[in-house]
Amino acid sequence: MSKVEDFLTKEEEHEIVEAIRMAENNTSGEIRVHIEKTTSKVHFDRALEVFHELRMNETKLQNGVLLYFAVEDKNFVICGDKGINDLVADDFWHCTKDIMTNHFKAGNFKQGIVDGILNAGEQLKKYFPSQEDDINELSNEISKG
């Protein structure tokens, strides 16, 4: 793969953005996806860096979730903000990560991301249900590095 843009088709990207929109309909949580080719940093550290670059730490309820992908490294990280981490068990994201990993092992990258987003939305709904005055604080578009 020569460029990160080759990882997903435009149609697949559209399906991922739609999954974010659907997931966020049920929760006040904010979900973002970031894809880059590789990183020389520890993947979790790079995910935290991107989390802050995307200003995900500035949501009202501190309930942003980043799905970070380093495509060439074949690695991904699910990173939640303080508001989430203060309320949930340490293994909170394991079921989402397992769903995604099973798809990725079968080569179904788009479906793994979509199912991960939808599962994250379901998990967030338990702690951060949608509110009447809820606004979309962060873009649903995929960011790329």
C-alpha cells in the first residue's frame, strides 16, 4: 500500500462516516476515526497525541473516543477520554477491540471499523445516553495523517 488513501475506498469511507453518525444518535459520546500509514512512536502514545490534535479532549462531557489506525504497522488503538475512563472498568473496550480484530484477521477492514464504531456507540450509550440538547461537537469525517 503506497498511501493511506489506498486503505479504504471512498464508498467504504462514506459507510464509516455513516456508522459514526448512527452510533452518535444514541449517545452524547463523540467518535472519531484517524488513519495513518505508520508511526515511529508507541501506538498508544501516538493515538493520545492525535486525540489532542483533533481536540477530542475538549468535549463538554469528556466522552470522546478515538479509533486510531496505523495501517502499515497493522496496529490500532481505541482511546477514550477522561469522562469515560473515570466511569468504566479497565477492560471496557475489549469487546469492541475483539469484534474489530476478528474482522481484520479475515481481511474485512471496513466492516471491522463499522462494527467497532457501532459497538462503541452501544457501550457509550450505557454511560452517556443521548440528551435532548445534544450537539455534534466533533466532525464525523475520517482524519488522515
